[in-house]
Amino acid sequence: MQTQPVCDQYVPGRIGRLNLISGCFSFYEAWALSAEEIARAGRYSEAIARLDAGSTVRGLLAEWFGVSSEPVSSDKAFYETRVFRRTLRRERARVRA
């Protein structure tokens, strides 16, 4: 008997060799995988520059990885940007180690 996976949502996109639609990922999981891929590809500075220029995390992930999700309020987008920067720094340090 085949069962349906339990998850938050199906998030489309491709991060590295992983096609997200083939699994069941929350936006947070897609976010973490994206941060790891950005660090591994050496695109940390480029990502930070895009966020500094006013790009939202969701906009950046949609453009670079095809990850789409519900839009959020500007207050929440500001919070997400702060937290994503922290996630990027942590992943960059982990990749360098």
C-alpha cells in the first residue's frame, strides 16, 4: 500500500542536484538547503549584496533556485532577511571548516 508523505507543503525548485518537488519539503527546509548550497558554491557575498540591495529572501530563493512560496508582509520579510543572513554565516563557516 502506497501512502502520501506528511509535510507542510510541496515546495518546487532545484537546489544543487536535489529536485524539491520529488520530496516533501517545508519552506524552512528549502531555506536551509539553499543556504548550504550558496555557501558551498561560494556565492555568500553575492547573496548578501542582493539582500543589502533590497531583495527579499523569498525573492532571492525564487530567482536562484526556483523555490516559490507564499508572499509575506514587509515586517516578516525584514525578520526573515535577518535570520537568513545568520543562517548564511553559519553555513559559510561550516563549509570552510
